Amino acid sequence: MSNIENDDQEDKPLDPVMENVRRKMMRLQLVSGGIMLLMFMAVLAAIVYKISNRDGKPEAVATSGGLSVPSDAPVKATATLPAGFAVSAVSQSAGQVLFYGAMADGARKAFLFDIAAGRVVAEIDIAGN
């Protein structure tokens, strides 16, 4: 008998106050769903834009000290060191290469080559131990 009474309660229409609350909740649900759909579409558009923009012409990969290295071709430079100079160590930093070694007469020297300038910018004599 209690099952029959529960069915009767469910079939009864809501009172006007509860009906207004239900309508407001449905409207809020629809507005929130619409905003979420709009934001999802914006994220997808941003992803497609980033992927399609990457296929354009190559951009510079690295910039250091005014030297821009293109991604499609290496930078070519020739460091002209004196005849008889034997390189024993090489170090690179910020677009400059340091060649350390000994001359033919045994004197130790270091040459600093600047890639952007394309020439040796410093010749350092090393004395002592």
C-alpha cells in the first residue's frame, strides 16, 4: 500500500516556488554548458593555429650576442690561426671560440675568435707555469 502512495506523490506537480527553482537550475546548467563548449572550441582553435603556424618558413633557432643562427643552414666561418700553432684545447661561449695551444717555438698562446665578427678578436700570450 505504501508503494501506491509514493507513486501518487511523484505524479503531483511541484508547487510554484519549487518549479521556479527548477527552471533557474536548468537555465544555469544550459548557460554553463554553453560557456564550457565555447571554451573547448577556443582551445581546439589555438591548437590548430599552433600546428598550422609551425609549417611556415623556418625561424631563427638561437640568438646570442647579436648572432642569429638560422634553422635551415649553419653559420660558416673560418678561423685563421698563425702557422705552427698547435691547438691543445678549444672552448666556446656566447658566439666566441677560444683556441688554446702552443706556437712552434714553444710559447703558449690563446686566440679568441668571434663568430659574429668573423675574425680573431684577441691574441693572449700566456707566461708562467
